[in-house]
Amino acid sequence: MCGIIGYSGPLEAKNILLEGLAQLEYRGYDSAGIACFDTRSAVQVVKRTGKVAALKEACASMLRHSHCGIGHTRWATHGGVSDTNAHPHRAGRVTLIHNGIIENYHSLTKRFSLESRLVSQTDSEVAAWLLDAFYTGDPYSAVRQLAECVRGSYGFCIMFDDRPGEIYGIRSVSPLVAAYTRSGALVASDLTALIPYTRKYFVVPENHIVKLTGYKISLYDLDGNAVLPEIMEVNWNMDAAMKNGFPHFMLKEIHEQPEALKNTILPRMTKGLPDFTDDQIPDEIFTECAQIHVVACGTAMHAGMVARALMEPVLRIPVMVSIASEFRYEEPLIDEKTLVIIISQSGETIDTLAALRLAKSCGSKTLAIVNVKGSTIARESDYVLYTHAGPEIAVASTKAYSVQLAALYMTSCRMALVRGKFTREQAAAFLAGLLDAIPAMETMIRQKDTERELVTHLIQQNDTFFMGRGLDYAFSLEGALKLKEISYIHAEAYAAGELKHGTIALIAPEVPVIAIATQEHVFSKMISNVREVKARGAFVILLTKEHARVDEGLADIHIKIPDLDDRFTVFPIAVILQLIAYYASIGKNLDVDQPRNLAKSVTVE
Ligand code: M6R
């Protein structure tokens, strides 16, 4: 979950590391640190709790004229948030930064009698001391021995005192990308740190050692053979990773959704029909499966819930959705007749990756819906449907959710077509309906003042309830997550009919209930449920389509979306729910883009 970066080259290393860490900060922001070889080739470390800005201030007059260094921004796993637990860690002749978790650090500490040496409570420092113990002047041998004894996930960047100008990296599960550029050699946990310098990069393969010097990057397997890196090119530029005049990344990313949707849908349409030829996804994976299992975490899993509600009635085969962290331990009933759809913005979420590996080991076909090109999930899945949202920087997922939905809607449409559940006309009408959702989203973005005003009530309350039926229930789940994670208001989503079975006891005067009622076939039932909470004094925020007629006084606030086919209302509704969360966070004066305790990419279990 942490951000890591290494640089060796002609420019001032400190500046490159600090700028890179600012780009990577969304991966973790408990503390940050850098280590550089100084002008006398000695390693100097500066680390601080707090954000990169605090680190920048701390080293303002230090680490000048250095050309090689490593930097880290932390999301604490082992050991609290403190200067000592911040990375880089020094151990004898070794300086190390780590992204991931070393599961056997306790037994390694005992085995190598490290107890008296450790100054931090981190698993990472154990790795640094091990390397120091293994180092006899050959960095490859030391790194190889480290890889042989640690279990868990890691991306390491390492400097050895007697090798100024050199950085060594290795990874297992945790991501590491590298590039040689005109400005020097860079390695990082994430592309966003490399983009200011290059569009060409490579993913460091697992269990390979990468070596950076000021004039080249080399890659070796664990047997010491040189390996040619597979160079990839990013399809977005630095602008995409900047705020561009918006006060927060989240608001910018909410605004980017219509464009992201077009980029995801239009290249996959031929004569009005879904076409995955360029993605090299064969129709056989759709025709030969007897069931679908969607696996993901968080927002991506909520996109899966929408897909289930959409797909099952059309395809008439079982569609199940699982939380990846549960799926991997519950011996799921999947086989070679199962299509497992894996959804992940980052393509690095550790539980989702483990679920993918499990699905493959059971012989299932795997299709990954992923935003980050070249990510581990994208590379390991049988087939990939890339979403084209560009980089999503705010921790709260917005545009990634919409494009995941778009990709799932297209998959569902293609499946229905090739399985004979849709005629060509029905498939074309479905895609036309999907495209209609884009201007509806634009309308809701233009009307964002409505949400800005309505949060004044919300932010004075401790709880908020979301409710809906069918697809609307699936949308509610995401609305509640969004509100919780950035406004810290407790929120729960309920299938509206379920409220009476317990939760309605919590509805007291002024408790906000966000009721989503866009599904025609359950509209009247839904309105009855709204009456039930209103009768108990709830403050009702009702979301319906434009034409919906409701009794005067039923809702305290009534937000209308354009009249769309029921299947596509999620898109404008998502915008409303995102904006409610956004303005609630602003109203409470919180850190919208980097909410407490969270990190963008969850690469530890
Ligand atoms: O990168 P992924 O899509 O695999 O991430 C999964 C979740 O961690 C993520 O969707 C998370 O729930 C969101 N950041 C919440 O807004």
C-alpha cells in the first residue's frame, strides 16, 4: 500500500524523490522519508511522520547535490505511525524501503537473532538486517538470499553503502515499474511517479532483480541471467494526473466520467454492437460457461453487484458476486465451466489477485476488468478488458466505478447476443441506452449545487441510511461506502424491503435516508417503504426519474435524473451519490482525496 521510488541520474535526487512521493502519496500517507548518497558518498536519511509536505520541509536545507536515492510514503501495517517506523530503514551497510508485508518476520527475527538490533517495530527493518547479514560485497547474492527466506508480498528498493549511485530492486506480488529516461533511471511502485520523465516503462517481473545506475537499468533473473525487459507505453499524460484547476482530484475525476465512459465504450462498438475483437476476447468464453462468478473488493465489488442484478435476468444462468478476501478462503464452487470476472481499478489488490489465481487453478476462464495497463491482474488473467479512465488519484473511487460498469454492461450485452438472449436489434438498443446515460451524467454534474446544499443537514448527523430495490439497492451500496470513506459519517445501505426486519428501529426524527427509486417495476413498493421511514420522522432525500410522481411532502429533498431506461439509471445516480459524499467531506473540512486510514491500492491482506 506504500509508495516507493528510486532514482539514479544526473539531476538532483532529492527533488525527483520528493516530487515522485507527492505523486505516490495517495498510496499511503502516514509518514514519508528519503535516503540519498551525499557528496561524500555517505547515505543520509530524513524521515518524518505526516505527509510528504512535512518531509519536504524537514529536508529543505539537506541532501543537496545528491544524484542517487530512494523514497517512501507509508501506510502503516506493522508498527504504529512514528518517525522510527517510517522508511527508509538503515541496517549496517544497507538502506531499504519496502511496500508489502513480510509474513514470517517474527521467525526470521528469531532465526537470525535480530532482536537486539531492531529499532523499529516494522517487518521491513527485519529485511534490511537480513540483507546486511547476507551482504559480502555481492548485491545480487544478498538480494537472492533475502528473496529465498522472506514470505509475503514485497517491493524492495535497496542501497548498499559501498555502492554509491546504485539501487537494487526486487518484488513479489507488490508492484514495481522502472524506466531509463533522459533524466536518469527510475523505479517506483506506480507509474504516476515516472510519467513526468517518460511514457515508456517496464514492469519489473516478479522475482527478478533490477539494478539502476545513473546511466542504465539492468534486469536479471534469480539465476543471474540478464533478461530483456518488456517495454510498454502509457496511454495517458501528466495532465491526467494533475488537478487541472479543480480543488480536489475527486471532483476532477467525477467530472471526467462522461469522457472516460466514451473512451471505454466507443472503441468497442462496431455497427452499433459490442465487439471485443481488438481486446482478443473470444466469444467462446461467453458461450461455453454455465455460470459467472464476479470477484472484487470495495467499489469494484459494488460494480459487480450491479452487474449481477443486470445479467442474471437476461442470461438466465447463475451470476454470483464475491468479496475477494472471502472468496479466496471459502472453497468456491467454480470449475472449467465457470467464467470468473475479476474487477480491479489498480490491478494490484492483493485479495483480488489471489482470487484470480485461485480461479485459474480451478480451471475457470478468467476475464479481468482493469484500469491500470500492465498491472499484475491484467497480466495474469486469461483475458483483459481495459477500462480507459486514465489515472484515478483520489482514494475514493468515482470514474473507475463508472467505467467498470460500462465494461460490465458491454460484456453482458455481448454475452446476451452470442448466447441468443438478445437479437441484434435488442443488443443495439441496449448499447444506445448505455450511450444515453452519458448526457444524463453530464446533466447531473452540471447540477452539482443541489448536492452542495443538501449536505448541510447530512453533516450534522451521525448516521445515514441508503435504500433501494433491485438495481437501486446495488447502487445504494456504493453510495454508502462513498459517504463513509470520505465524510466519516456512518452509512448503511439496505434493500428497502428489509428495513422493517430490524433496521427501521434506528429511524428517528431527522435521520437522513437516501432513497433511490428509479426501477419502474418496484417503484410503488419503494414509495411505500419511503412512506414508512417518513412516518417515523426521517429526513428523506429521494432520487427518482424525471417523470416520477410522488406525494407532496414525502421527500424533504427530491432529486430527479433524466428519464432513462431502468437499466442505465446507475450512471446519473452514481454522480449524485459521489457528489453527496464529496460535499459532505468538504462540509466537514476533511481531507477529501486522502481520507484517514485509507490508501488507494490495497496490496496487503
Ligand atoms: O484497485 P481496486 O479496484 O482493486 O480496489 C478495490 C477497492 O480497494 C477500492 O474499490 C476501494 O473500495 C475504493 N477506493 C473505495 O472508493
